[in-house]
Amino acid sequence: MEPGPPSDRTQVKRHPERGAYDRDTIDAVLDEALICHVAYVVDGRPTIIPTIHARAGDTLYIHGSQASRTIRALRAGTAVCVEVTLLDGLVLARSTPKHSMNYRSVVIYGVAREVTDPKEKFQAQNAVVEHVVPGRLADARLPSDKELQETAILAISLDEASAKVRTGPPKDDEDDYGLPVWAGVLPLRTVPGEPDPDPRLPDGIEPPGYVTDYRRGSRNP
Ligand SMILES: Cc1cc2nc3c(=O)[nH]c(=O)nc-3n(C[C@H](O)[C@H](O)[C@H](O)COP(=O)(O)OP(=O)(O)OC[C@H]3O[C@@H](n4cnc5c(N)ncnc54)[C@H](O)[C@@H]3O)c2cc1C
């Protein structure tokens, strides 16, 4: 997909060469990340809340209780900024100031739209589950009308978004390359542990393949 031009506020100014605005880059980060952080101003104070998201096409969905302060603030039309980060590695340089991290991150600006159409709401709710555990929708009970009513879903357009990506080894000062100090990248990955069955699980229900073979992202083992 061709990159769209960044807006005044999505133009990456610090290390602009790391900025990306094409939807392929942005979507890949949103789809791999399990959580996002939602920032907004409430009662004149900045607030940031971690939550689960899902992307469907040009829209990022978040869901929550109707009583959630975040949901109430966003449905009132408050400007919102959403951030997502994937941490790919620790970058150990020869000098302390040059230490860094390899990452892929996304920042989205917008105003949320409350999803009221029952079909879109149903699909968005299911998309959140499928985003976290692909394959789960085929097994788990789907939401009832009452459960859907108890849940609020907000949609945020991806029209104004930026990605920033750092890759590669440390960037040391030329004079430091001769120092007898180990330098390089320590990759970090999201790797699942052993599935831990619910104590109330009846005998004979084995963990499905999407649990035993769970992987997060193309870079993870
Ligand atoms: C895991 C991680 C660790 C980091 N550690 C540091 C650190 O220690 N020190 C440091 O200075 N910076 C760090 N950064 C980079 C940081 O996110 C900012 O990009 C940087 O600090 C510049 O901030 P700024 O406000 O000057 O950005 P500007 O370049 O002025 O931001 C302008 C616009 O660029 C976009 N943008 C900026 N940063 C990002 C981003 N990370 N992802 C997506 N879009 C972005 C946004 O749309 C923003 O509105 C880190 C990033 C990550 C993901």
C-alpha cells in the first residue's frame, strides 16, 4: 500500500528516517501487538489507559464496560491518541548514552465513534477476541444481546497515524568502536509458556492447537 502523506502532527521529526506512514507498516504493528495505550484529557488532566484492541480494515476498535471512564470520555467526543509498541530488542552500545531499543511503534490521533450498529458491534467484539487468540471464535460461546448491550465499543479511524521503526546494531561514536566492551542487540520476543488449564475444566478437554501452538508475530519463534 502506498504511503499517505503525514499530517502536521504525525510527521516524525526526531529521526525522521525511522518514520513510516504506509498502512502495511502501521497495520502489521497494530495486528501483532496485544495491547494499546489510549490517551486523552479528562477534567483538564492527561490520562492514559492500557487496553485491548483489534484492527478491522481502516478502523481500530477498543471495547469496555459502559461504566468505564475512558469509554464515557471518548464517546463524548474527546480527542484521543492511541499508542502501540512492539519491543524487538535491547541495543547495547559501547557508551551508555548510545544505548537504545529496537522497536516498532504506532501513534494514532483522532476522535472515537461509538459503535451502535448491532452488526458492527458484534463483529468488533468478536474481532477483539480473534485478534488476541486467532481461532478462538470457532470454539467460544458468542456474546448474547444483553452482553453486547453491557459492552461499549469505540471505533477510531486510522486516517491520522504514524509508525516509527528502529532496527539494527548500536550507533556508537567512531572513537568508541575500539573499546573492549561487548556491544550488540539482545533480541526480545513474546513467547507463550505452558498452558495452565482452568481448575474447573472437565476431564478430557485438551488445549486446542491455537493454544499449544500460539505464536505472536512473524519474528517470534
Ligand atoms: C520502546 C521505545 C523506546 C524509546 N526510548 C526513547 C528514549 O529513551 N528517548 C527518546 O528520546 N526517545 C525514545 N523513543 C522514541 C520516542 O518514542 C520518540 O519518537 C522520540 O522521543 C521523539 O519524541 P518527540 O516528541 O520529539 O517526537 P516527534 O518526532 O516530534 O513526534 C512527532 C510525531 O511523530 C510521530 N511519532 C513520534 N514518535 C513516534 C513513535 N515512537 N512511534 C510512532 N510515531 C511516533 C507521532 O505522530 C508524533 O506526533 C523510544 C521509542 C520506543 C518505541
